[in-house]
Amino acid sequence: MKILKAVTFGAIIAALNACSAVDVVSRNAPLDAPRLGALSAPQVVRDYSLHSIRFAVPADMTVSEANSYYPIADIV
């Protein structure tokens, strides 16, 4: 009877452990870090020349740089 309880307890723990995956935040990973399962794309040489940028931002717009899972900002 003790063996049956131990096996049942072990099976329950193994089943619950399979559901407890940790979500890893990768926003601070370097850009050249390889991604799992990603195929390497062929490198294409591009030559762009930027002359100017003009944009308007309302004075009441605020942006938060808090370290959180979801952005709390007007600009995403």
C-alpha cells in the first residue's frame, strides 16, 4: 500500500511539474544572441542613407521605462 501511495504521489508531482514552465523575459537579450529553432537567414547588403527626420510629439505625452512585463507607455 505504501508503494502505491508513493508511486501515485510521484505521478502527481511529475504531472504538476510539467505544467510549471517559467516564462523567460528576453527583452534584455543582446541582438546577436541566437534564437532557439530559428534558421539563419542569408545576409543581404543594404545601403540606406537617411537625410532627415521630423516628428511632432504632444506636450502631455508621457513614457514609462519601468521594468515590467507589459508596456505602460503611449509609444510601443
